[in-house]
Amino acid sequence: MLTMEVQLISRKLIKPSVQTPPHLQNLNISFLDQLAPSLYIPSIFYYPNHHHESIKNIDKLEKSLSEILTLFYPLAGRYIEDNLSVNCNDEGVEFLEAKVDGVDLTQIIQQDPNSNLDLLDHLVPCVTESDTSRLLAIQINKFKCGGLAIGLLSSHRIADMPTTSTFINAWATTFREGGISDQVPRPRFDCSFLFPQRDLRLSLPPPPKIQPKIVTKVFVLNKEAIDKLKSKLSGGTDSGVKYHPSRLEVVTALIWKALIGSAKSQHGHLRASSLRQIMTLRGRVGMPLPENACGNIYMPFISRFIPNDKSNRLQFSDIASLLRDSKRKAISDCANGVDSDDVLSMVTNSHKELIEELNKGEVDTYKFTSWCRLGLEKVNFGWGEPAWTSAMNFPIEISILKDSKFGDGIEAWMTLKEIDMLLFQQDPDIMALTSSQE
């Protein structure tokens, strides 16, 4: 296990280079934002030293950040809980510069991430519970080898992961081009005019009195493993048409099947299980959305496994079929959402279904989200694309699927209860098809 010391060098607030106009200084969040979890999403981008002089230019990173914040100005504001709005007051994005000793960047990239997960937590800014109004914090970690790790903490209050990816790619382009060019997308954060705030009374069940210990581990499926999973479904048809499952579908099916099997090991019998996934509304919803719409522009949808009393079998193909059917229904529902009321009904019904599942003691519920194909592996400041991107230890139970280092595989960042993780790791298919590295 590596040892690492991270020493904070400086902390400052980076404001937009041009003051936000008065008519843009109050941003009401949308009802989609209202339904988003109030947590921060961590992401880290690793850049080895390839002898690019600009990688040392922290001043230019600050300057380009200040410039791009003129377009992404809500991120430099502060969230006001009581008003369900963002005060776009240009107070600034917290910008930390840190020095890393005791380890080279390449060691973090090349070694088993599971042996170093606790180290990754130090590469991302820490936001205290007393100051959750901040919407974005950035930490620049400088290694002795000359490499950089850029850690982001973005608030889910006004940004889903596609929004965060759009932002950091725009920042990288601004740095690389020496200013805001035509290649930089013009974000639209004003989706509250399409999805205005509503009185949403969705009450989650109370948390358990004794919080179980949760752990995060990374499981990697390379292209060969994914192709094996796809071959298990080859030759199948969907409504008479030959079906070609995506890598995301087969990996999700593998993991969910293993989780259902883990629950069976704990309880002695197959139990009902629900899987919540996320679907972006961009390009899917029937109503028109602004180009480069930013915020929380997604809906959850649920897949359900109900055990057959006559059979105690758990088939990979059956799980894949359940996932395919629920996704197809979600896509159809999305396409039929032609106005705000349709989208509200669709999204709130999905949340209500999830709450109902959580209230059922005999149903195991899991949350999955995908960072695949969001462009996180393409963030190029002029030093080349990152050698790796990562999440870190997560504070809630969730499974994050993201592109692996070499693009063709998938990394599953699993956060589960400790006992669930122990049993999940012992699943024969997980042991046979996954590794901790590509």
C-alpha cells in the first residue's frame, strides 16, 4: 500500500472574469433539480508529466477557469436552500493548490486502485457540512514527478454528471486555446422555465437507527470479459429482430445478478430486488430542450426482479431481459413527454415507485448510474487526454459504471454495505470476469 502526504499550498476563490449581469443573478432551480440528491459528486483527472511546460502553469489554469466561469456563472454562485435558487453573485469557485509527496502519479495510476482508495480522497476538496451552499470546488495536486491530478467536487443540486463533464471539457478547451473559442459550448442553466418548481412532497423512509458500515471497491471488466457476456446473449431476438446488447447492459446485468445472489446467500432464499438506473432526457424527451441544457436533466427508471415460487434459478439472460424491457419502456415514456406536466408526472412517478420499494422490507434496492461515454476520458488541457479518471470513496450505497483506462472496458465503482460487498466479491462470475486492473 502506498503512503502519500498532501500539503495544501494555497486556497482562493476564482471569480468569473466578467461580472454576471444583474438580470442573470438569480437562478431558480427546476423541479428536476428539486428531486436531485443533495450531495457532491467527486471526480479526479490524472495527467502524467509528458514534458509539456504548460502543465506547470497554475496561473493559466486560474485564468482560464475565471474566463470559462463567465459562461458557467451559476457554479461560482451560492445555493440558497430556503428559496430553491442560486444566487449568481460571482462569489467564486474554491480553488486549492496542493503538493503531493511520497508517491509518483504513475504509481497511483498503475497500481490496484482498491489498495489506494483512501489516498484518492485527499486529492479532492473537502466541503464541510456547515457550508453546503458552494456548488463547485477544485483542487490542483502537483506531484514531484511533474504530473498533475485535478480533483473536482461538484454539487448535484444544479449539475448532473453530463453537466460536470461539459464544464471541465469547456475549461480544458479554454486553457488549450488561450481563451473562449467557438469550440466551447454555450451552456443553458435556465431550464426552470421548462420545468418550473413544484410543491413536491416525496418523503423517504427514515434512515436506520444504526448506520451500517459501507465500503467502496473497484471492479474492472475488460473487453474480453464483456465480449464473453455478450456471447451469452448472442442469437437472441427482441420483437423478432436480432438483439445486440450494449456493454453497459451486460455489465449491469452481471452485477445485478451477483447482488441478487448475494442477498440469497444472506437470507437463504431468492428475494425480490429493484434496480434504479438513470436516463438522460437530452435527445430522448418529446419536448424541445435547449442545446447544451445544463442542470439535472434526467429521470430515474426501475427494473424489478420478482422470484418465481416454482423455481429457485437465477439466469443471466432473464436479468438482461428485465433490464432491456424496463429501459425500452423508459425510452418510450420519455418520447411521450411532450410538455412539462408529462415530464413531471413521469419523473415523480418513478421517484414514488422507488420510495415504495424502499418501504418494502422484503425488497432489496440498488442504485446504478453510468458515467460512460460522457467525454470524461477526453478532457485535454493540452497535455494529452488523462491517463485515468476516477471517482473515490462514496458516502452512499451506489454503483458507478465508467469507461476504463483504455476505453473498451468498464470500471464498476461499487459502494455497498460491508457484508454485501463480502458476498458480492465471492460471486463466481464476479471472480471469473472482473479484476482490479485492466
